[in-house]
Amino acid sequence: MPVPKRKRSKARRDKRFANKGIKVQAITSCAQCKTAIAPHQVCKDCGFYKGAKVLETKIERGIKRVESQQAKSAKSTKEAPIDTKSEE
């Protein structure tokens, strides 16, 4: 009758059952933009949670940055007018 040569360790034994409790994660859709998100999480695309805007998205930050840069450049050109008489 075959008998195991060595005792199987607890770690090796328990590896078989390590994934037994893993369940498939639920997925819902955002109420604003209809993208797939995990439940009870803020939407990364639009920044809404339960119908309220709670995050500023990456796209919105980029637009805001460009607008502030344009405002700075417009302000700097107004402050330093070019003198055409001194160039002649």
C-alpha cells in the first residue's frame, strides 16, 4: 500500500484553499456618463458620486491650466506695450 514519503507542510496544504473565498466583483454604471464602475465609488471619468460632483477630473484640470496660462500671457502682453518709436 502506498504511503507518503514526507509530511505535507501546512503552507502547501493550505494553498489549495487560498482562492476559495474570492468572489467576482460587482460592476455598476455611472448615473451621469454610463461608464462601468465599482459600486460605492466615485466615477473617474466624470467625478460624480450619487449625483453630486465630488472630484475634479484630469481633463477639467488640464482645461483650467490652459486657461490660466492664456490669461497670464494676455496679461503680460498688456503690461509691457511695445514702443515703436524707440525702434526706429
